[in-house]
Amino acid sequence: MKWTVIGGGGVRSMFLAKSIAQKAAKLQIDELCFMDNNPEKLRIYGEMAKQVAFLLCPTLRFTLTTDAVAAVRDADYVITTIRVGEDDMRVRDERIALDLGVLGQETTGAAGFSFAMRSVPALAGYCELIRKYAKPAVKVFNFTNPAGLVSQALFDMGYDFTYGICDAPSGMLHSVAALYGVPVERLSAEVYGLNHLSFFSSITLDGREIIPELIENDEAYRKTDMRYFEKALLRDRNCILNEYLYYYYYREKAVANILHAKQTRGEQIAEINRHMTAELSKLDAQRDFDRCLSVFNKWYGMRENQYMAEETGVKREGAWRFDPYEKDAGGYAGVALKFMEIAQSGTHGSMILCVPNRGAIPGLLDDDVVEITCDIDRDGCYPHRFAAVDEQNLELIRRVKIYERLASAAIRQKSRDKAVQALTLHPLVNSYSLAKTLADQYIAHNRGYSDGWR
């Protein structure tokens, strides 16, 4: 069985390799291909990923390539995690919005639209190659941000073999499991909403509902991503919130914090990645992997410790390090592997994915892509149905979903008018005049990546 990663030269490539290699023997994965169109990053980060895979599963055939056709040929599963335009384009995406006083965060904020202008055409090109050269029953798991909008656009374009995945919900469940000192397998969750805008309506431990006690647990606000919210807010919502809902519930604080910070998140990451790549470029991962890992831990640890810190004023606790041998923490490759494991086992299981609504959340269209708890079996994926959804939560979900529908149409049709409509409706823009300026600046900014807008 062949797995392919498109975007295999990314700085998180070792995480993917670790997840897949740890389960390769059990799941009969015998070939892993990492593809990237940046040869130097593939040489550095792809080679480090290859070393991790060899340490964990020496029999796994691991190849690195810049040839997309060779990468997807005969693939059974594909993970897409690309950044078109790399860090420099992200920095400008965010600054264009911030210069107008609008949140620029690259998935939840207005900058997500600009990122999608580049991501969607590139991913559509890869999906065409996958349709032509991969196995007929291929499954594609997209982690490219903004995952919700990108997943919607790909589905609207007819690529129904794609699933959106995000590690935020699984990360929350792992942190809750650590809080209780239990394996994550003893937890189950009911989640509904959109990517980066989802609500945990239920979390059970061995079948016992624990959300009420989590909301009252002061330790949970230090050791999980509940740290970004006030207890009164969670009491009011009577659920656990996806961490990115911070940007909606504390919009003015997030914008003010970012404007007063020395760097945006994109600028932080660009600087860290630049220094890390420069240092790693002088080393040979095959001959001195331990030294490469030490360099990676130093720089990537800085990145992790700064996650959402400038926006919220809250820093994560504890030192960070990458341990190839530590049990996989269930990142986005872990989500994809869990899907495969359930589907191939002949049994049933549940997990959180971005899939078409199909009546699961009332008030949304059937073909609206939502982030939701799904049942998985050999025959397919079935979102859980939520008979009643809190009307305040639903109002926010519907508003952002209408934005995503319009944004998908704008990008597919290269329509400035629809881009203005979409951005006007976005809760974090909420202005026709700002939407016009954003649309024009993003169209100009993405020239060479997304041309032909009218």
C-alpha cells in the first residue's frame, strides 16, 4: 500500500513520517513518498522525515521526489499539506488585513481568503493528477489551510474523494486525556460546526459526561486549550470551544494584541523557519541526524511556545521536543491513519472530519462542508446528526458558512464581485467598504498565483 504526502518538504514533515511509520507494519503500508516542488526544503526536511521513518520501520520504502505524477502514481492515500507562496506570501496576507484594522489570521481571519486564492487552484491541479494516476479508490486528506474553505471549494469542484482534516479537535481530546491521566481511547466526543469554528457538545470518559466538570476545573484552563477562554463564557455556551473561536469571541482583543506586538504570527514563523532552515542546510541528516534533531527542537520549540501567545497574551506551559520513539500524539497524519484503520478493519469507529453536511446540522445545506463527528466503516463516512443546535452557535456557523460558500464561488469563478460579497459577510470583516479594499488588494497580491480575476 502506498501513501503520498504532497508538501513533504514542510517543516512538519517528521511528524507525518513518525505517524505513518509507527503504524506502517500494522496497516501494511509498504511505500511512502514525500513530494515537494521546493528541492532544497525537500532535501532538508524530507530527508529528516526519511531518517525518522527508517528508525521506526526500516522495511518501509521511502522516496523523495519533486515529480508530482511519480508521487501520486498508484497511491492509495494522499495527504496534501502545501503552502503556495511559502512564508513570505503569508506575511503579506496578514499585513494587508491588519493595515485596515481587520484580523489577518491566516485561517479564521481575512487572510484565509487570500491563502485560499493560491491553495485551491494548486490543490485542484493535484486532484486532477490524483484522479488520473492514483488508485481508483484513492482517498485524499487535505490539511492545507484554510481547511474549511479549501474543503468546500474542492467538494464544489467535484473532488468528492477528498476529506478535510485538522488536528485541533484531536489535540483538545489528547490534552483532556492527559489532564485525567487516561489513554485518549477512553474518551469520545460529539463535535459540530466548521473547521476552526467547532463546538464540543459532549465529551465522555468511559461513557460518563465530563463537560460540566471540565468547565469548572481550574486546572483545565492551564493545561488544555480552554486556556484562551473565560469560565463564564464556557458556562454560557455550556460546551467546550475550538481554540480558534477566541478570534470571534475576543475579536477586538486579538486585533489590538497583534497590532501592538512586534511581529505577527506569520512573521514569527517566517523568521524561525528562516533561521532553522539556514542552520539545517549546513548539516547532513543521513550522517548526523541527532545534531539535526537538536537544531530542529531548538527552533521548532520556539514556534510551539509562541502559538497564539501574541494574540491572546497566554503562553503554553512546558518544554517542547520531538521524540521519534514517543507514541504518536494523533496529529493530522494520525487522523488520516485512524480513518484507514477503521475502514480496513471491517468494524465501526468514530472520528472528527470535514465532510458534507447531509442534513447533520439543521439550518445548513446538504453540500455545506462541516467539521463534525462521523461514523466510519468500510463503506463510507456518515456524519452524526444533531437534532437541536444552540441558536447562538448556529447563527455564527451559518454566517461563516455562507462566507465560505461565496468565497468558494469567488475563487472558482475568479469573480471580484463574489469576493466582495464573501468578505462583506465575514464576521471579522463585516464591512462593504473594507471588503472592496481587501478584495482588490488580495487580487493584486496574488498575481502570478491566481490570475484572470474580473
